[in-house]
Amino acid sequence: MRAQRVVRLADLVDQLGVTAVTVRRDVTALADQGLVFRVHGGITVPGHGDPPPTSARTAHLLVGMVAPSEDYYWPAVIQGAQAAVAASGGRLALRTSSYDAAEDRRQVVKLLERGVRTLLVAPSTTGPAGLDLVRWLSGLSVPVVLIERMPPPELPAIGLDAAVTDHASGAGLAVRHLAALGHRGVGLVLSRRSPHQAAIRAGWSAAVSSLDMPVDGTPAVEVPPYGSPGWASACDEVLDRCARAGVRALLVHADREAIGLLDRARDRGLDVPGDLAVVSYDDEVAAASDPPLTAVRPQKHRLGALAAQLALARAADPLDRPAHRVALWPSLTVRESCGASRNCPE
């Protein structure tokens, strides 16, 4: 089969001496694992690094995407989705929203009117409006894949596919790395507007608890976005609390807030990493910081590609494919701000 690369399903029935139902069932299982790709009337075995093949069902397919932003965090996700759709012979149609359920719905309607055959959506999922939006998305006539969003727990039976980053695990990586460097307390600073702050806080809390780190007096706070009113005073309060509690390590979300906090620390005569070790969460511009920031890096391009592949697979097999919920772990890039060698194990 690997020598032929493409095999017709009818030939498999004849060669294996089994029923067509058995072949279709086994092919579905293999395709779900990415071990084979479906093409019209058969399957193909991917070579190393091969993109998914163009098929009759995905060629020229118009895939819609609604992202909450075109800047900071989302460009790499969008690029990953666009690359995967283009590799299949389709085209991505992008609309942006603004973390607002009504605007999310309006943009989805525009894409449906445009003729998209499947959708990637990062919707608002909180509050009554968010719940209604997810219910509405699940009832559309085209497949929908959620990206960086899971269906809310209030809707446990919603059968939507989803591709997300495991931000809680990313936060845990950062805390454990700092613990391995000898820190017995790790504070947490979160950007107030981030939709990922709850998951990052949960991961930080779980890691701190599992490592028996003290939490009394340790800062775990939300701060205004970098440069906004109240930012400087919130930063100073974090540094004051670190000094009072003897905390010498911080996980900061996101890069802009981490870089701004380094500036405030330097203004107060603190050395990074000598007096305060810092790990950033996002790794958008962390390498350009002075000193360069150790950072947790969500796999954004891969996330976009994975979500698009789920959408294309759903469009090609809308009935027999079970719901897929896939979570990607972030990675940790070690730089100077934590006080460890770049060759230090992550």
C-alpha cells in the first residue's frame, strides 16, 4: 500500500476479503488518527511532511473564520488556518469581531451569506448571550469548529469540534521551571482583558498547590493593560507585595505587561533576574525584552492549522465523524530573565 500511495476502497475489499462496511469503519478510524487521508473513492498514505491532499470535497472549498482580533496573538493562528486551507485547495474568508456575542453572530451571518461551507469561530462563550451564541452555532447547516474556545460547561451535550491551547498546562510549565531553579514562591500577574486569564490562573494555582508553595501574601492579581490608567500603580503594588512576602519570581501574562513590569522593577533598583525572576506568557515579543524574557509559547500557527484540518475533515465527512476536542500544550523557551542557562532543561 505504501508503494502505491493511493488505494481504492473497492480494491481493499477484494484484497482483504472483508465487507465494505468493515473497510469504511477501519478507514474512518485511521483517518481520524491522521494515518491516512481520504480521497474520492479511496485513501492515500501521507509521506513525511506531506500536506493533506486536495479532494473533490475540499478543493475550492470556501472556509469562513471569525477571529476576535487581527493583532496580538491571533495573526499566527490565522496564518496557520490559511496555510492548511490553501494546502487542501480551498480558500479562507476572514472576518473579525470584538469579543462581543452579537458581533460574532453578525460576522458569521455575513460569511454564511458569502457561501462558506464550514466555519472556524472564536466566539464569546460567557453569559446568557454567549450561551445563546454557542447554541445557535451548533444548529447551523454548515460544520463549525471552535478555536481557542471550548463549549461552556452549561452546554455539556453540544457536539461541536474544538481546537484549543491548554493554557493551564502552560502556566504549570512556568511554575515548575521556576521551582526547579530554587524558588519557593511564584507570584502571578494577569492582564485584566485576556480571555485566557482564568485558565492561566487555574494552572498556576494547581502547580503551586502540588509543589506545596506558600500562597499567603503571594501576589496573584489582575492588572490593567500595559500603559492604561492605573497600570503603573498596579505594578508598584505587585512589587511591594513581592518584597513583603519574600517572593522573588513572577509569571506575567502577557509580554507587554511583563516588559512593563521589568521597567518598573529597574526604576526601583531591582535586578532581573538577580532580585526578581520573571517568566512571561505568550512569547510574542519576549525575546526583544532587556533582558530577554523566558516565556511560555502557545503553538498558535499549529493551532490554526489544526482547527482548519478539523473543519476540512468535518466538511468531507459530516455524518460519521465523532466530535473532536483537541488541546495543544504550549512550550517553554528559556532566556535570561529567569536566571537559568538557555541549556537548562524545561
